[in-house]
Amino acid sequence: MANGPQTLKKIKVRDVRLGMFVHELCGSWMEHPFWKTRFRLTDLDDLRSLKSCGIAEIWIDTAKGLDVEASAPSVSRANGDREVETALRQVATESRTDAPLRCTMTEELDRARVIHAQAKEAVVSMFQEVRMGQALQIDGVVDVVDDIAQSVSRNPSAFLSLARLKNKDDYTYLHSVAVCAFMMALGKQLGLEGATLRSAGLAGLLHDVGKMAIPDEVLNKPGKLTDAEFDLMKTHPRRGWEILSEAAQANDVALDVCLHHHERVDGTGYPDRLSGDALSLFARMGAVCDVYDALTSDRCYKKGWTPVETIRKMTEWMNGHFDQRVFHAFVKVVGIFPAGTLVRLKSGRLGIVTDQTENNLLAPVVKVFFSANANAHIMPEFVDLSKSRDAIASCEDAANWGFDTKVIAAIA
């Protein structure tokens, strides 16, 4: 399509009309009622839902449907990609402020796996008690938060790389564990420490407890939610706040993040449509961590995006959705190419990103294990791209190479 006419355009939702082909909705699927993100818009009710669900922009394909009116402004996909690329390169060249690593990812990974399993068990137990109508008991997870904090302080990439290893059945529980770890890794990057940092982690662990008040048939529905079901799903922040309000050890940070992790800086989020300075630092952190882990996870109704694709999409949405300083700090934590990403180097070797380097997010540490040129496995080797003439040529889909994702995780 590069040599032909540009058919993808980003337009404002107010300019959408029946007959257009929706190529992509500029917002996470959690914030709109549409199951499919590519479809011809032919139903008036769908048009009304699209204009009222809070999404500001969409991509349309003019080769498959109507174009915008002559007076309506639009942005080409090529121009949009250049803007994202420029923003990511800006983040990549900014200095990182996190403390030096206390151990390598290889050294920390086994400990992180044990902590990850214990955290899942603790959250499952706690959430199931809430589901059965019992009062929330936070004391059982406080030690888990401390253990995750210690792992993140030793090497955040180890525990964060495990965040992707969840399936649609245990998503709700492991999503909470992942957001806990992301909150503390992000907090360290932002200069938080001690009890404040642990409060951020506990808030991440508890942020979705309100989903225990949502019926299973809605929470785990594999298809498109009705408008009524979507409205019910959007009550989970306030339901969670009500549950936490009755828990003895829930502090103000946990209550704040639980209630406001779906708010946006432009005021288009929910439940209170807060914006600007009305949003606390912790709520802004929660919004970024929640969206990133949700988008990279397989759900009952959608396969997760790759970390690289997710970072790019969140960069595209940043001005309306996220606090720029918080999002930039988050990117520095997970990297432009997060740990666990399968990449192809210019030398023709395939490898897994295992860690970030200190001063260049575009040049992480990669564990190479396969030759694309010879189509054969090679002796594994760690390559620090910040000190090598080699470089990342592309991100790859493990399925296209016949690699099992569990094997990829083991290699990393």
C-alpha cells in the first residue's frame, strides 16, 4: 500500500457516518462495547454507541467504505506512525533514574517464579472469599506485596516478564499481580520508596477487586457485550471502592486507585470523569499499568497484543488517555522492546529480549538462539546491543517461526 493511495485515515468520532468501514478504534477494548474492531458501520444503534462510548478517534479504511466529508479533517496512517516513532525515540534517549540492578535477570528469574505463584494463590483466595460475600481480608497479601517489591528491587525485568504468562481463565487474578509489580517498578522510576512504594503496589493488587461483584456471565462473556452489560462492567471501580472501604487495612492510595484507574487525563474516563490535577499521581500510574497489562493479555474475547504493539498504541493515545510524565517513566521501565519480545537482528539471528540497558531503550540485551539465515538453532548467547554493531531489525511473531510461547519463555 506504500506505493498506492493511502486508504487508512484517522478521524474524529464526531465525523463518523454510516457506510464507513471501521479499521481500528483508538482506545482499548475495555472502554467500548464493540467485540470486533474492524467492521462496516451499517447499524444506527452501533453509530450511536460509537459516538457515546468515550472514544475520541477511529481509523477508517476508505477502500472498503465511505470517506470523510470534504470538510472533515483526517490524519493519514503514515503521518500517525511518524508521530509515534518520534515520541518513542524521544523517550528512548531520555535518561533513566532507577537504581542499579542488584542481580541479573537469570539470577532473579527462579525466585520471581516462586513469588509469582505464591502471589497468584493469595489473590485467588482473597478474591474468591469476596465473591462468596465475605469481608475482604488484606492482611494475607501484605507479605506478598513485600516479596514482589524485593524482586522488583533486585531486577524488575524478571518478575515483569512473568506478567505475560497468563491465560484467559486466570486473567483476573494474575492481572492484579501484574499491575502490582508494574506499579512498584513504575514507582521506583518516579522516585517513590519505602512505605509509599508498597502502598502503590498494594493498590495495584487490589485495583480490580470490584470485578468480584460482576456476574461471571458478563465478566467472562466471550462475545460482544450489550450496552446494559457494558454499563454494568463499568460499575466495577465503584463496587471495588465500596468493598475496600469496609476493609481494615485498605489505605487512601488503594481506595483512590481502585476508584479512578479508568479515568483519563482529558476527563473522558469513568466513573467520575476526573481530569488534570484532580487525578492523583497514583491514579495516573494505575491507569497506565492497568491498560498495558490488559492489552498484552489474552482475554476470553480477544487475543492480547504484543508488548511492542501495545507500547506503540499507548503512545498514540497518550495525549488524551495518560499523563505524559508517568507514561514516559513506564516506557523506561518496560522498554521499547520489553523483556520476552522475540526480535530479529540485522545479522539474521533471532533472540529474546531479556533486559534493558542503562542508556538506550532501543538497544536492549538479547539472548540469541536461532539463525534465520540457516533456519536452525544456534548456541544461545547474550548480546548487549548497546555495545554491539548488531541491532534490532524487526519484531517477530513466535507462531510464524513455529516457536511455542512457553518455549520462548523458557529460553528467556
